[in-house]
Amino acid sequence: MLMNEQDQFLSYNGEVLVFRLSKQKHAEEADDKTINLCVRRMVFNRDTKLFDQKSSGVFSMGASHSKFEIICCSCTTDSRTGIVLPCILMKQKKRNNVKYFLLLLHSSNQFEPSFYFRLDYELKEDIRLFAGPSLLWRHANKLFYISSSTCVVQSAPVQLSSVVWTGEIVGEGTVVLGVRTACLPESEDPDGFSVSDRAIWGSEFFGYAIQTQKTLTGTCFMPHAYSRVVSSVYVCKSERLKQQLRISLVAITHKNQLVWFQNGAPKGVCELPYEKPCSVKPVLTSSNDLLFVVSFASGNSCVVQRRDSLQVASKWQKVKCVLVDDFISSGSEQLLLLFEDDSSTDVLSTFKITDLGEVNYASDNNYKHDVPAAEGLQENGLLTVRALETRLQAGWTSVRELQQHLGLQKRVILESCRALIDLVEERTHILPNSKQVKCRWARSLLNSAKLFEGLVSLWDDVENPPDSLSKVPSLVSEVPEHFTEELWQRVVGDSLVVGVKLTESFYLSLSDISLSLVMDQDFSSISPIIKCQSKIIKLSKAFSALAVSSSQIEPPPKKMKLDLHSKSDLKKELATRSSRIQLDGAKTVTAVTSLSPLLAFHHVCCVVLLHASKQNHQNDSLQQSKKITVLCGKILLNLEDISNGRYSVKMQRENSYCTGSVQDILAVLAVSVRFSFQIVSCDCTLTPVRSWLLGEMECTPFKECQDNIFCHKAGNVHGTIFNWALKNPFEGVLTIFCRNLTVLFQCLHSLTRALPPSCCVKLLRAGSKEVLTEQLALALEKEMLTLKNSLFLKETKAENSLTWENESGKKINNAPVASLLDTEEGVQQFRKKLQNEREESVQNMNQTMNGALYQKIALKIAEAQLSSDMIVWRLA
């Protein structure tokens, strides 16, 4: 029989851990007594609606003349591995000597002693466990703490009357929120009248950061007036904005109230149904509702719901314990209430699992009489609600896209009506000016060609046949109004970066986008075309991840040069370094070129041209691409502005952030080389990577892009951008944007020293396998359409060439064959008919086309095949 039993409950990864101290009855009178700390892992069975024991473990302790007690238990982070583990604080009392020790429970049910310490008094007030594992408590209005790294009891240089919360604050580490006697300024008289809030109430809130030993002002948490009534606090959210700490928290008071505070001000209050509330914890349900569970000293509990206002949603009595976790493995949290039941020896005999919504399991429900068809009704209903929510969101997205499309149609119709009215009244139609100033020579081309941007011609236009190459290329094509939103330039080292921000609708109709820079001055000794390099960058909308795919790298067996032998095709003469960035619904294309050759002219004006392939649909429903060249504007560059730093990239450190505009970030990314590395660890989490980035590399996140961090460390690595994305605690991808390979090797050398020896670092090819597979499918489809369109064009030309010849024999072909054989003249006609059919057959077998058409078709096929071959090489 077990005696001296003491139960403690803890939730961990959806399991219920039951801790119990026990000793054998026959060992009570023995000299060497042994006491066991037993643990049972209980999981909820959704079929039987009961808790089943998954596994168990035992930790034996020598109990000779000693008394053991479980003080508290909680889930804390092990600083050695970064894994959250159950932690149990034990007390061993032998006469007047009190010893405390901390145990960690691993997944194998093995207990590991973490540290121990001795005191000449017993812990009774404000005992808290936190990451490390570490322990803090209050004694004689002083704060003491000990961690597994030091194993030494330390005293904080603060006086406090109570501890209401302990946890992590952004930028401060572990913070203790407490109440102390108000510290009045020297100018105030404590016996006289004062308008100071602290002097009126005599006490104040304050926060103490354990790692930095810094005191935080309590007004960012709540007003000092609440310091006399608040008994417990839970901080829901903390962040720093513009050097100011912003905190959202909920507190319970001795006045039986629950108060919601935001940025130090009360935002809502709710009267609690019972007296003496002692603790509060949050619950995030499947419907994204935030609930607060309040426990009372009398053994009662209630749930407060926060929607439009705070209100009590449910309450229960005779509750032994309240746990919060995902007990039914649904992906959201639920409440587990354990009720007192003297009639049963099973600690989990009377319980209730609920989220105040679809989930509701209770031990007193009779599930045996449920019909079999309704066993999964609750689960099916939950899945149905989620599916309906997803469909509703998809429908709302479609409605917004339809509204944007209708708005675009309306603008096109209005502009078409204005153009038609001007045409009827014999007036010159003036299109709205774009944001960027267009060059005069481009505007003259636009007026001479009488092209309406974004409009369809109302008369028949005479177009050049497809088999003839134009001697003078069209540098301005039909584009929608205001296709550019912004034109900017930056200087990064010895490189000039030019960016053009395009509108969403215009970008979606283009492919193979690039930029060209052409000098506007007339230099007889040099070419006006500025050579650049090519690169494509894609940046997600919320800056959550970066992916860069370079077009400079080609598989050596497939590297080839295509020449049109035409001096008029500017796009083929320009090697362009272009970038596509997706940011907040707009697209930015950038071009990068060497700066030093341009500075030799002191003052340079460059025209910015956009090259792309515009998608069109023809009568055969096959998608064709038409190469266009659009004028975006011009940029001015002189040595004085560059010397003054007008276009320099400004990356400054300010309050744990890097202050750089979006254009500055894009400019640095455009001139950098991207490398991605997969880091995998088998026996510990990858927390050292973030510590290495923020510590040794001195990195700070961008204000505009907080997932990407900028390296401020002096030396060659300064200016390197990192992106650290965790797939799970044991695997992540580190992306490095650096200037050259020397910087990369320095970063990798420093990283390998910070990682554990068991970590595996692997270089990743540009682009994920799923994305490359989708790109390959699209490239193969484009290649097939190119071949089909080329054959269709060839057959059409051949049929048109035979049409005239067939007209001459149409009368003979339509004559009856029997009547032709009756006379000699008919026989001659029949012979002529056979001769024509023979010549027609020979011509069908030997079709020809001119050299210009063949050159155009061969170029399209080669480009499509080269694109698919490059994707296959990257997948290999």
C-alpha cells in the first residue's frame, strides 16, 4: 500500500504528467528508508473518451530521517539544448537543514538532477521557475535567484513586497515584475501634500531584468494606483516601437476584478464571480478566441472571454486543477479541468475538456449509448467549420480581385470615350502624364506613331508581315497609363543601382523583364550603351523569406551565344543586370552597372529602358509573346552629388534596429551574391545560430524587414545581410548575401566555431525543388507552344503559296472524270489534272521559307530550349 502520497499535475505536449511521492509500507520501520518520485504520462483517448497511461518513470531518493516534498513543477527551457522540458523543484528537510534540488524529466522518463542548494529557511513566498532552468523566490522583501549555469544563490539589489509575474520581455531577457514601496524624489515631502501618483498610493510597480540587472519603469505595465490591489499578472505581448516598450497584459486584483491593460492604460474590466483570485493564464482556441482562465483560492475557476468587452463565459466549482494544452491533438488549445472526487482513487476520473466552442468532453457523459453514426460528429463539425472559413476567405479574395478588374475596365472605358470624342471633334488627344518625366525624343516617337497607351485601335492598322525584320526598332510600345510608380538610384561601393517600381497590372502581363541604361549625350568616341550584368531577385510580400536566383550561372554544356546580326535590336546587345522584387503589391526592377566609367564624364544623363515580353492571345488560343521596349524615364548623375553622399546607402544602428529604407535594402541585395545553407542538428536545437548572429556578428534586424538582419561588425563582413529561417527547432536554412567569396568564407569559418560539432551544414542550390519543378513544367509548356506555333505559321505560309496555283486548275478538278475520257480533248485535260496534282504533292513535300522567318523561328525555339535546360541543370 502506498502512503504519504502527494500529487502534482503538469501539461506537456498534450500529455498530462502526474507526479507523486510514495514509499512502501513495509519500509517504514527500516533504518534506510527509500522514497520514490513517480511520474505517469497520461494521454486522452478520443475513442474511449478517457485518459490512458502512456508510460511511467521512477526516481528513488534516500529518505533516512528526511522528509521530502514537491514544491512546484513547470515546463522550462534547457539552456544547453534549447528544448522545453518538465522541471520539478523538490525539498528535503532533515532536522533544521533544508536542501532544495531541481530535477529535469526527459522523454525517456529519466530524471536528471540539475542543481541543488541549501538554505537556513524554507521557501514560502513567490517561488517561480523560468528558463535555464532557473529559480527565483522572495524572502524578507528581498529577491533571490539561482540558475543551472552558476549553481550559486544570488541576491538582487532590489526591495520588493510581492512578485506578480516572471517571464521574457523583448530586448530585456527575463524580467521580474513586482511591487515595492514608492521611492519618492528628494524634492517631495512624504508627510506633505504631493501630486505624485507614487506618493499618493505609497507603492509602485517596477520591473527588474535579471540578465542585465536593469530596473524598468512600471508605468509601461500599468499605473501605480493598481499596485496595492493586483495579485497576479500575465503579459500577453511585448514589443519595442520607436525606443518605447509596448506591453499588453491582463491582471487580477484583490477586488475580484480582471483588468486588461494596453501600453500602461486600462482598456477593460470584468467582475469575477468568486472571491480571492490567485492566478490567471491565457487560452487560444480553434476559433482564434483569446480566453483567460482564473483560479481562486476556494477551488473554483472561471473563464473570461475577450471580444468586444471582457465578460465571464463560464464558471466551475470544486476544481482541483486547471491545465491548458492541446489534449485532443486538434492544433489549438483546450482547457482540462480536474474536479475533486472522493469516491474514486483515480486522479483523472472526473474531468472536463472544453474550449467553450466545438470541443466538449466530460467524464460524466454517457458515451456508451451514442449511436455509431454520431461518434465522429464533433470532429466532422469542427473540420466543416474550418473548411467553410477557408472558402469564405477565398471568396472574399475573388470579390476584391473582381472589384479591381471592374475598376480597371471603368478607367479604360472612360479614357476610350475621351479619345473617341477628341477624334470626332478633330482634336489631339493628350494622354495623362506619368509620374516620371519622359524624354523628348521618345515623346516625338509616341506622337508620330499615334499610339494610345492602353487603348485598342478603332481602325485597321497596316502591320509589317511576320517574315520581315524591321530596320528601325520600336523603342516605345503600347503600355497602360502610369505603368511606373517610382524611379530611384543608389550607389553601393563601385556599383550604380537603378530601380523602377512597376504597377501590379502591368507587371502581370510581362515576362523576361530587364532594364537598360543608355547615355543621353552624344559621345562620338564611345558607345552610348552601358553594359550591365543580369540577376533576378524575388522578395516575399511580408519580407518573411528571401529567394534569389541568378541568371549568370549556366550549365557549361548548354552555354551558347545567339546573334541576330542586327544592330537595331538593343536588347540583344545589352547584358542587363535586372532584379524583380515583390513588395506590398508592386514590383521593382533594378539594374546594376559599374560606377567608375560613368564618373569620368563628371555629369551624365542616362535613359532607363524596360525590356520585356508581353503576353498576347491570338485567334488559335495559343499564347504568343511580343518583345517590347518601354521608356521609364532618365536619371542624372554627377561627381559632386556622389561625393556628398546623396545616393549612398544609409544603414545605421538605432535601438536594436537597422535604419535603412526599402530602396537601400534592395540596392544592397542587388549587388550581393546569395548563398543558402541547410543546417541540421540531431541532438540539440539550433539556438546557437541566432546567438551567433546577434552576438559575434553584431547583427540587427531591419525596421522595414525584420526577418533579415544587417551585419555591423567591423571588417570585411560589414554590410553582409543574413536571413535565418527555422523549419523546426532542429533544422533551418541560413541565407547569406555577401559581396564576394572571401566574405562568405569568413562568415562560414566563424559559424562553424559557434555550432556544435554534430551539426551538418550543406550548401543548397538556388531555389527549392518544388519551385524549380513548377518552373520546369511552365518552361516545357512554353517550349511546346513555341514549336506548335512555328509549325502552324509554316503550314499557313505553304497553304497561301499554293492557293494561286490551285485557282487555275479549279475548273478542271471540278469536272466529272467519266466525261473527260470520252474524247481526245478530255484525255488531255485529265493528263493535265494529274500533272498539276503531282506538282502540288512535290511542293507540299518540299516547303521552303525565307531566311528572316527561319531565323526568327529558330531564335524562339532556341530560347525556349535554353530556359528549360537551365532549370533541368539546377534540379540535377
